[in-house]
Amino acid sequence: MSWLTRLFRKRKLEAQLDSELLFHLEQRTAELIAAGVESGEARRRARIEFGGLERAKEECRKARGTYSLDSVLQDIRYGIRTLHKSPGFTTIATLTLALGLAASTAIFSMINGVLLQPLEYPHPGQLVAIELAVPQFARKFPVIPPNPAAYLAWSHQAKSLAGIGVIEVGDTLNLTGSGEPALLSADAVTSNLFDVLGVKPSLGRDFSPDADQPGRNHEVILTNTLWRNRFHSDPSIIGHAIALNGSPYTVVGVLPPSLHIPQGNQLMTVIGPTPKPDVFVPEVFPKSQLAADTGFGLAVIARLKPDVSRARATAELNVIVGRLFRSQSITPYPKTVMMPLRDMIVRSSKRGLWMLFAAVLAVLLIICVNMASLVLTRAIGREHEAAIRSALGASRGRLLRQTVTETLLLGLLGGAWGLVLAHWALWELLALAPVSFPRLHNVRLDGVVLGFTLIISLLVGVLAGLLAAWRTARANPQDALRSAGARSAASNAGLRARGLLIGLETALGTILLIAAGLFLASFAKLEGAPKGFAVEHILTVNLQLPAAQYTRKDQRSQFWHRVLAATLQLPGVESSAVTNWLPLKGEINDDPVNLPGDTRPVAERPFASYRCVSPSYFKVLGIPLLRGRELTWADAGTGAVVISAGAASSIWPGVNPIGQKFDVGPSSGFQVVGVVGDTRSVTLLEAPTPMVYQLCQGNATASLILRTRLHATAVAAELHRAIWGANPSVAIPRIRTMGQIVSTSLAPRRFETLLTSLFAAAALLLTCMGIYGVVSYSVVSRAREIGIRIALGAHTSDVYRMTLGQGLRPVVLGLLVGVGGALALGRLISGLLFEVRPYDPTMLVAAIGAVVTTAAIACALPARRATRIDPMATLRQE
């Protein structure tokens, strides 16, 4: 008979079994009556011969093969009743599990979506990203993005690649002609990139094979978001032209809504965050960038052939790039660095996520320890019950199974509530995550995450149940059946085990708390770090001039002059300027400084980052002038530059830099006219980059900067009118404050610090709940002892001190171990801290104080309850 039949037709089968057994009993009774036995005596003899109906039923169930299922169901029903009778224990255990599993599930879902799940392309394991290790630049840049010459050589000669494409870091394009002008983020890609990735537009077609050739590159592919928001999901847009920077581009395709193309900045190490692209246009390589030693800065993606390994492909690409550089007499040759595309995309976030996963493991271990402490304490209090069941014939295996069944029920209950909380927590985490965080679109509560939560719930239940069952199995039933005093004495033997468990979770919580404190202190230092520029009252907006309207440099210069003059007339605006690259937006245009007569190799010369600024730039941003003078419009065409203090000290140490001359290339000649303070250009974590500031002369793309006494919203309308007064076809994106730019640059570190702090708080809360649960059950199990002590004259303070000491002794031991572990961990996380020592005594003292205070509060409530025990009532119960 199948278990399903037994499970769903139980009442009918039991009725049939009762009828059958009663039939046999009546038959035997009738036989005895026929033999001359009186009816009452016959019925008694029949029952004696039969041996009892319940025993016969058990034998029949075993013969049918359904006894095991019945006993399991019986254990489940008994476990449910037992947990229902202990609401305090069940609530604490379930809440402990739910909180811990919610945090763990939310973080694991991020790790799974970002780091573990494959990319959403066909055969993602074949996709790789390629960089170059150029020995000449290894001192400053360990790896750099390839250049067009290397890419073209690989695409024409590599036999191990099924395809290779390029993404160039995003540009901006003005969209005009249908509604208000809009500034779009555009990535330039080779015409075969989508074919390399293995994706096709959901509407229309891919780029033409020759779309990346000069003069044939006026095709565009839209993202699904832009197509829906700007063009209202109009399918007829395919084949029609749209105006980008004043030039017609034919819309040839629309990408699928669920497709996420890798961003160029995710595949490069020398540039900051850029917005997600709205459109894709064909990449065209200028002839000036086709030399082997120029034009580095391309994000290169390749697809390996199915039977080719990365090592084999790397070796072939090394041969090709060596041949290329040999032809240009450039030595030593660069080396190819190849890694899986997924690893390249997530590398900026990998370290932080694995650090958080370590915190997840620590919290999970605390959950296991907490559950084990609670269940063990409860098991010790139920030794008398277990002894009675053992005396009535229950085997140790059956007792073990019953205990594990109860803890499994707790694990499943906590897991179910944990999933509910995790769903809410995950959406909160995604809302707090920085925009630059990779692959956030792939984070969700999928089957893998649900399986993880189920496994952890079952694992916690089994481990906690096995520990309690082992303690019960070791107990002597005869000792457990003795007097209550003996039971109390016996329960004291488990104090050491419970103390070790409390000490272990205290140690883990202390380590997490100290680590979180260090990260919080580091982040506070980072926020207050000198930036080198003003943050308050600074507004910025990025503008792109339509290329078709501004074909000459003097036209572009006139536009910026008109806009700067118009902004100075706006109410509340004190000064204005333009620049091609704002602070904290990343590092670009890093080139060597070539001094007259300097014969050193290029790699050994000082490097600087070149910026284009207008007069008043330093005034607007509050960058102090240290020597010389600032730039003026009269410096146009003279080669006058202003350098940062860091550039002055690295290029001309101990020499007055004013009047010094240098160049970048044969056609450039610069002369230093001033020195200004250093500014952070990439992140606040990195030292200021040596800077060279040139005069802006006819830039097509620049950021307008205003110093104003008013809020951004109060200036926005007037600023729009001032810009559109100069040219109504210029798109104006969202106006941002410098404070928002600083906040965006800090977003990844803020996110990691927040999550670490949340885990530390969860660990502290779980530890507090564990201590409270263990001390509470200890008070209950020692109620008779405490009652006797009070009856014999013990003062309230004595009982209070005894209970607190019992709870705090393992906490102190755990603190010592935790502080030692945190000191060892400090060596591993020292590279993640900013101006904070990993052995900061303030953080150690604060963490110790927090743990001791929390533990004292957790012990104080049960201790207060112990002082109110009525000795007479307790002794009468015994």
C-alpha cells in the first residue's frame, strides 16, 4: 500500500482495520461460547488471547509498511503541540532565526545575482574582456585598456577568437527634433559587438557590417527604455532618422527590455562612473589613433571559440601584439591580460561583496550557536520527560528523532518568516545600492536563493537538534527520575556547554562590531577628508553642443562666452565657469610631462592629468591660488597653464615652477603661470592627482559650474532660459550640486559600511537574544534552588549578582576571544580603511562597552525575575 494512500485515506483505512480486528475478536468469542464457556468469560479469554487491540494495530501497520510514516507524522504533531505549549521559547527561537535568515538571504541574493549567476548571453563562459599590461606604464597603470592598433591586429589575425568587439566609454549626444532637446548618453561600439555578445535587437536589425567605416557610421540602436519613454514604443521609428548633435542618424534597431550591455567604464580601470547608455552608435577610429603607441582606452570584449582555452588565446594574442609593437620598434612588448567578462564587470564590487558574505557566514554561525544554546537549555529542562518516555520503552533513536523534528519545525518556521522579511529587506538594499553597482538588475529572490534559505533553515534545525539530542542521550534516566534537587544539580552540569556557546556567539558578535566600528570611523574620516574644492553652493550641469551647428572652434568659444555672461546676470549667482571634466568624475587624459632636455624613457617621466577650464574656475570651486596668477581669456593660444601643488612638487621639486616650460607632444608647448591647491579627481580615497589646467578653447562638451547663494530648484528655471537664450537646441540634463557629486563618489563605500553595520547590529541583537533566552531558561530550571536560597536568607542583591554572574562570565570570555580575533582581522581589512588604524583603541573600547551593556541588559530581566521567586510556592510545586 502506498504512503500517499495511507496519508490521504487514513480514516477509512483505520476504520477498516478496526472492523477487521473486531471481527476476529468476535469470531474467537463465538468459538469459546460454542465450547460451553459463559459469554462474559468467553469475551475476557478472547481479549487475553488476542493480546490487546492497540498492539495488534501496531503489528498490522508494520506489516503494511506505513508504521514509519505514522511515527513521523506523530513526531510532527507532537512537536507542534510542544512548541505551541512553549510560546516564549518558540517566539524567541523563531524571531532569532527569522532576523538572521532575512539578513543572510538578502545578502546572498545580491552575491548570487552579481557574482554567481552567469551573464545573460548565449554561452557566457566563452566571453572574455581583454586589457594590456604595458611595462612602460606599469609603475602608474598595472593594466591599461587596449588601443585601436591592438584591437585591429587581433581582429584580423587571431584564430582562437570567434569574434572580438569594442565599447568606447560613453559620450553625450543632443537629441533634437521631437519635443524638448534631450542629452543622451551614447556608447560607441564596433558594428559586430552585438554579434560577439550573441544578442539581437528585439525590433529592427543590427548595425550594417560597414557601419564603423568613416562616412557610413550614421546608424543608431536605441535602448528599450529610451524607445518607450521618448518615442512611446512606436515601432515605425525603425528606418527613420533622428537628429543627434544636429546630424541625421537612422534608427536601425531597438534592444530587448531585459538586455543589459556591459558599460565601457566597467571594463576599464582608469575612469570613473558614467551613466548607462541610452543609444549605441558605430565606433570609427581616427587615423591619428592607429599607431601602436597611441589611443589606449578601449573596452575590448571577445568570444573564444568553443574548443579554445583562455591560456591558449592569451598566448596567441601576445604573439600578435608583440609583432605589432616590434614593427613600431617599441620594446618591451605589452602582455595580454584576459579574464572572464563577468569577472571584469564585477571586479570593483567583488571585494566588498565577499567581505559581506564573510559577515553572512558569521551571522549564520551565530544563529546556529544561538539555536543550539536555546534548544540545549530547553532539553536540559526536559530531561525528566525524556526519562519517562525512555522508561516506557522509547529508544534513543526515537528520542533523537523527536528532538530533531522539533528543531526542524523551528528552522522551517524561522525560514518562512525570514523569507518574508528578506523580501522587504532586499528591496530596501536595492534602493540604497549605488547606481554604479554592477548587475543589480539580476538580483532577486529566485530558486537558488530560496534553496539557500531552505538548506540553511534545515541545517540550523538539524545541528541544534543533534546537539540537544546528544545531551539527552547521554543523560541517565534513573538520575533524571530522581528528586527535583537532583535534576537541578544535574542541569548544572550543562552550564559549561551553554557558557561555551554563549562565549562563541559573543566572540563572533564582537568581531563584527569592531569591524563595523572601524568602517564607520573610516567612512566618517572619508566624508571629512579635504577635497581641495568647495562643495556648498555649487551647481553643475553638463552640456553638449550640436556638432552640425558648431563646426568651428570660434563658434563653440562664442557659445560658452555668451552662456557665462548670461549666467552672471542670474539672481543669486556669484560666479561661473566651465570645465571639460569635473572633480571626482574619474581620471582621463593622463599624459607624461616632457621637460626640455629630458632623455629619460617616457615611463620614467612624471605624469599629470590634463584639464580644460575657463577663467574663474578656481574662484568658483574655491581652489586656492598658491603662486603666480590664474588663467585669463587673454591666455588663449599662448600655452599658459596652471598646475597643482602636487604637480609642481613632482615635476620641479625644490624649484620655483613659475615660468617653467614643458610639452606633451611635438605640437604642444606649455608654460606655467600659476600654482593652485591639489584636488581629488578620482575618489576621496586616492591621493590628489597631479593636474595641469589649460584654457578652454572651443570645447564641444563641457560642464557649466555656478557658485550661487540660492537652492538649485530656485536657479533651474532661470538657468534654462540663459542657456536656451544662447541656443534653444542645446539639451539641458538634470542640474546637480557638487554635494551630490561627492555623495555619488562615496556611494559604494557608504553602501558597504551600511551593510557591515547592519550585520554587526544583527549579530549584537542575536547575541542579546541568545543570552536572554539561556539565562531565562536557567532561572526557570534553577527556580527551586533559588527559592531555597531566598528561604535561607539570601538577599535580593545576592540572587541578582548570582544570576548576572552566570550570564556574564561566558560573555567576558567571548569578549577576550573576540577582541583577539578582531586584532587579527585588522591586518586583513587595513587596506579598506581610511586614516583609521585597525587597532584603534577607541573602537575597541566602544565595542566592548556595547557588548557588555547589551549582555547586562539581556541578563538583567531574567535576574529581576529570579529575585521575585516565591520560595513557598516553588517548594509546594516540587
